[in-house]
Amino acid sequence: MILGLSDWFWQERLWFPKGLGWADLEDRDGRVYAKAGDLWVALPIALAFLIIRQIFERTVATPLASLLGIKDTVRLKAPHNPTLESYFCNITKNPTQTSVASLCKKTGLSERQVQRWFRRRRNQDRPSLLKKFREASWRFTFYLLAFIAGLAALIDKPWLYDLQEMWQGFPVLTLLPSQYWYYMIELGFYCSLLFSVASDVKRKDFKEQIVHHLATILLISFSWCVNYIRAGTLIMLLHDSADYFLESAKMFNYAGWRNACNYIFIVFAAIFIITRLVIFPFRIIYCTWVYPVTIYEPFFGYYFFNGLLMVLQCLHIFWAILIIRIAVRFLTNNEKVDDERSDKDETDESGEEEDEEGVKKDTKKNGPVQNGHTVHNNNHSKTE
């Protein structure tokens, strides 16, 4: 059954134009072509990336963070309370006022103590500034090196300047060593991102990130199998051209370098919009969707490849809206550039402790007590 399913999946009429097939991609006369079996190399490369990342974050990113004054956040842990923990994990992390009153009766705690417990418990799940900086540093390093390597591999290729050249001689396109390693390294990196997604910083666009990683892995793998390699290298180069600006802006943001972060983000926004909303749809997708049908009849692989590109384009539009919203807010109100996808700590724990100490001092000084509870200053400015 498995063999039959494999034969059906790899049948030539699905992946090639009429009159072409896998026999056209067999190595001969010293010419080497891409093969599906080559993709297994990406798995050990992905594992190597996970190991290299751990070494990089400890030996490079952490000392750099220390140099920039970024320290690991020490948060006060919420005291063990089975009732509140069960409510937090199974019902909601943000209880309503009515729920807080009900929890007070069940636990014997005051309303303020219950609210403080939930704040601390929520903050426990949020990544520290150091963790965010190390992740941004790793991605910045890869994206920058990948862009430089991709540009070096394509700088002398005619299809970088004339996109129609990517289809000349298709599908009998000889595989170059630079293309092989560019593909395997990019595929291995995105596989490593998928493997580490559970431990990475979770943002509000978590689901979109998963879709992006899966679409990218499918796109790279499929374009490799059916020799869309020229188009694939252009797409990877285009994406890497903006990403390292975003990661560097994050690094400066975490370090507190507001002006550097703001201006780098504006550069990133401009490059992102030009590459993802102009060049990608009107040049790349045009050349993969419109031009090929002038050479051969459409087939399943043609629709599948362009379908994946459209998924990426939808994600580009989604992220462009977020980017433009941040950029407009900065340009019009001169506000600090912040990643809208990230959660912020709700309170300054040290300030919270100072607030508690202040209440105790007031109690000792004035000594008012009502119904067994200390009278608090209702005009405090602390955000609940």
C-alpha cells in the first residue's frame, strides 16, 4: 500500500510539464541534478544548528548582552496554591472581578493577594529580556550571513537580473555546488526553527509563524525536487534581505538604544514593503505564475508551487499591516518602537514590593484597621 501511494505521489504528470519526467533529471555527462534524497541532509544540519545555537547564545550573545547592560530578569514566583494554579491552567489567566471574589472565598486570601498571585504567575510564563536578546542575536547572525552567502552565490547569475532566465532550459538545469549548500543550509535552519518552536519566545503571531515555517519548508523541498532551484534561490535571497534588519532592531530595543532601534526599524519597514509587497508579488510571483504558461501547459506542480507562494504573500500582508501600524505611530507621535506581537510584563515586581513596604509603614504610623484588613491608599498609581 505504501509503495503504491509513493508511486502515485511521484507520478510524472503531477510534477512535470507534459513530455518531461524524472528521467530528464538523471545524472549524465558530468551534469548533476537535484534529487529528493538529497533533502535528508537537512536533518543533521538542523540538529547541528540547534547545537551551534546553544553554543552561540552562551559564548557570544550572553556576553554581548552583559556588555550592553542586559541582565537576566529575576521575577518573584507566585507561591504554591493548588486552587489558583488549577484556575490559571484550566480556566483563564485573567480572572474577572467576580471570579477574583469567588477565589478569595475558596482560598482565604484577600482580593489584592489573589490579583498579585495572578500577575506574578503570568509574568513567570513570559520570557526574560535576556532570552529575547539571545534569540534575536542568533537570528540576526544567521540572516545576515545567509544574505551575504546568497548574494555571493547569485551575483554572477543571469537570472538575478533577468527573471525569465530562471526558466531557460527547464527542467534540465544543472545543479551548482553553491546552490546545493545554499538550499541545504536554509532548509536546515528552518527545520531547526520548527524543532525549537516550543522553547522559543512565543508571540501573538505564533500560529502564523508555524504556518510560515511549514510553507517555507514545503516550498524549499518541492522546488528542490522538481528543479525550481533558480526560482527558489531568488525567493530565499529576497526574504533574507530584510530579516536581519528586524532582528538588529530588536537587539537595540532590548538594550535600550531607542534611537538606533527606531531608525533601523524604519529601514527594515521600507525594505520589507519593497521586497515583500512589490518585488515578490509583481516580479517573482509574476514570473512563476504568468511567464511559465507561455512555455508549457499548466500542471499540478505549477499550481502547488504558486499556491505556496500565495500563502507566503498572505503572511507578508498580515505582517506588513503590523509593521506599518508601528511605523506610523512612531513617525506621527515619536513613540518608542515596540513589537506588538510580544507580551509585556504587567508590573515592576520591585515596585510592587516597595508598594507593600509602604503599606506596612503606613500601618505602623497610623494604625487604621477596618474589618481586620489594613486600609490601603485607593489613589495609588499602580496598574492592576
